[in-house]
Amino acid sequence: MTDRIAGGLTGKTRVLAVFGAPVEHSISPAMHNAAILELGMDLVYVPFRVEAADLPAAVEGVRRMGFLGVNLTIPLKEPAVKLVDELSELSARIGAVNTLYWKEGRLCGHSTDADGFILSLEKEMGKQSGEGKAGLPAEALVLGAGGSSRAVCFALASRGVRLTIANRTIERAETLVQELGLDKGVKVIPMEEKLLRRVAASSPLVVNTTSIGMVYDSSQSPLPSDCFYPGQIVYDLVYNPPETRLLAEARRQGALGVNGLKMLVYQGALSFELWTGVFPSLDTMETAAGNSL
Ligand code: NAP
């Protein structure tokens, strides 16, 4: 920590960054710079547009220019696996890296998405139950089998939650189950309305990891409107718009709706802790992130 005046850079300012393509929409700079200012650290967090083909050169730049740390977003999380000196067990398992950080002079890769998802889910469930911390449900329906689904499925399955995974491209879900080495009891189903209605209506936890409902597609929902019930938890990883059609319909029927901003903020805070050793204020980060949507 320094006596640095908020917002000013010094000759010793260290750089944090997010690499991705596109990256212009990212709310990570707002969220991390808010934490940096609050903590009075001599750091700055900057977005860089990096295409997948340029990632090896960009990571070499991280090494040579002494960046303190980097977040990776689409489409760089998977190719980054091969570019670090040391990969966490979790990243090796899910095949993705969202955070580069230094440990004893070695550039390490880890993914904070899985813990960001679980910790934010437990926190929201705890608030709802009024007991601070609530146990995870025994089973869950996960919609989608892309990159974020890998982190979510791994996080839930490794905590003993029985999974049903629904995806438009069924083979992709089957590959996910195989590559993550998930239990044979995991069910894979197609995204068919009748089947989804039946499975969702009996799932205590539903997680949307598809991009359906995002701001350019906000009239859509991945589920029929009539399959929710009081006490059910519906977590939508989509965070823009903050209230997706899925969340609005779930809440209307009494379910606890959790917006993807919670996971985004938690995974960011976990990255920040890896870089600086300090766990930042989730409230500060969430306010800054929400304001920049
Ligand atoms: P991804 O790897 O591209 O996967 C996209 C998923 O959505 C696939 O399962 C895909 O199905 C499905 N999908 C897309 N369009 C569809 C449609 N019209 N009908 C049915 N299924 C459709 O993307 P991702 O990285 O996992 O991201 C997915 C969403 O999660 C995005 O909205 C992203 O912003 C959000 N996200 C949020 C956080 C957070 O911290 N809150 C973190 C990561 C991602 P197919 O396999 O059939 O193509």
C-alpha cells in the first residue's frame, strides 16, 4: 500500500489487465479499479484486446513487462492452459484459466470461476435462509455445456450435487461429462421444452450457463415460464441485463433468483486476492460493476 493519490499513477505503479476479444464490454476494469482505489494500492487494471492467435506473444509481454496479474476472457481461457509455468489442479481438470498470477517467480494459471460460482451461491442461499450459510441442494439442473458450464458442473459435482445437464448440442454435454471425469450418474438431456419443464419443476437448483437471455436476446428464456416453485433456487450466469426473463419468471413464482453479477464479482475478488494477498470488498466491486453495465 502507498500514499498514492486516488486515480494517479506513479513510477512504481504495477499493471493488472484483462485480455480478451471482444473486451470493450468488460466490466472488470471498473470493478477492479474501484477495489484498488478503495485500498489505496499503487496498481491499475487495464483492458487489452488480444485475439487468440496473439495470446502467446501477449503472455510473453506479461513476463517481460512484469505485469502483476491478468484475467483472461473469451476466447483465451482454453489456449492459456498451455502458456503458463504452473497450472492449478482445477484448471487442468476444467481445461481453462481465467487468472494469471506469480508465485515464486513462476507464472501460474488458475480459474476462479468455480469457486466464484459456489461461494456466491452459498452466500445468496445463506442470506435467504437467514442462517448465514446454507447447505447445497442434493441435485441440480444445469442448462448449457460451454466454458462456464464446465466450472459450474465441476464445482457442484465435486461437492456431491447430482447433476442433470441440458444442452442444445447433446454431444457437447457428453464430452463435458467425459472430460471432467464426472460420475456416471450424471444425466445428459436435450433442450426440449416438455422434458425441460418436467426436470426443472423438480430441481431444487437450476443454473443457466447458456447465453440465452443476454442483452441482445433479452426476450428469450432457456426454460418455459411455468416450471418454478417457492424455495427453488434459479441462478442465471447472464448478468446483462441484471433481471433476465428467466429470473423475472422464476421470482414471480416464488423462487430465489440469483443474478450472474454475484459470480462475476466473487471470481474477480478471488483473482484480486491471488495477485495482492488482499480480499477486496465485494460490495465495492459489485456497485462499480453494476454502475458500468
Ligand atoms: P460458451 O462456451 O459459448 O457456451 C454457450 C452455451 O450456450 C452452450 O451450451 C450453447 O449451446 C448455449 N447456447 C447458446 N445459444 C443458444 C441457443 N440459442 N439455444 C440453446 N443454447 C444456446 O459460453 P460461456 O463462456 O459458457 O458463457 C455462457 C454465458 O455465461 C454467457 O452469457 C456469459 O456472459 C455468461 N458467463 C457469466 C459469468 C459470470 O461470472 N457471471 C462467467 C462466465 C460466463 P451449444 O453447445 O449447443 O452451442
